Amino acid sequence: MKIAAISGSLRAGSSNTAVLRAAARLAPAGVEIIPFEGIAGLPFFNPDLDGDDVPAPVRAMRELIGGVDGLLISSPEYARGVAGVLKNALDWLVGSHEFPDKPVALINTSPRATHALAALTLTLETMSARLATEACVTLPLLGGAWDEHGIAADPALAEPLRSAVERFAAFIRTVQAGA
């Protein structure tokens, strides 16, 4: 099973990116989590460019999303909303055939970041994602200098994250069995 991971943060020391890397380390056997590293290279969404010949970074993202069984997203909250870079990436997926009915799980790295999570959930539902609510998790990483190794080594963080990835894999298998 292959799951793409998208961080909504461009910051080098991002806890959102770190938690996705930790999720990849903690994934059960048979589950591969593949990071999408090209979010910074996506052009601003422009419907005039959203045709048969989309920009190369958009094509790469769409090919990744089309080739995986699910999508794991972790994004910071900025000004009570979804990070612009993540919203831009999602805008490029709205009109694509790769995204509808794609299983999606969300990781929130701050218990205080509820507005972005709610907005992201609404956006994904509007885009016809199959949101695995039972696999969404909030981890208290706010204010810490967490990297993937620290997250994976801390039982209070690793166990809920591992469990969320396992629940997401089970959700994807259920979706695939019903398809």
C-alpha cells in the first residue's frame, strides 16, 4: 500500500513535515509513505493553465496522487486558516481526475489549531475526498523542537501516530474492498 504525504509548511524545521516523516518510520509493514517534496515549486493556481498541458510540478503532484492509495496531510494554521501553499496545491487537484474519492487522513500538530483543521476538512469534503476521520490525529508538538527521530522515539507521540497510520491503512483496505 502506498500513501502520499503532503506537508503544508515550507519551513525547514517544520513540525508538520517532521510528523509525516515520523509516520513513514512508524508505518506498519506493507505500508509505504511517500513524501511530496515539490509543494514549493507549484505555480499559483491559474485555471488558464489547468488543461491538458499543466506545468511540470503540477503534473508530478497529480501523478503521485494518482499512483497512491491514500493521502496523509499535515499543515500548520496561519491566521486561523489553511496554509496558502497547501490550499494552492489542493486547488491544482480540484479539477483533476486523480483526487476524487481518494482516502485522506489529517495530522494536526497543535491542539490549538482548530480553525485550519475545520477549513481543511470542509475543503477536502468539497473536493470529494474520502476523509478517514477515525485515522485523523492531533499531536501536541506546539512549542517543541521536534524532529522525526524525536517524535518516533517518544511513546506519547509515536503510539498515537502509529495507531493513526494503522487505522488509515485499514480504512484504505475497506475502501478498496468496496470499490
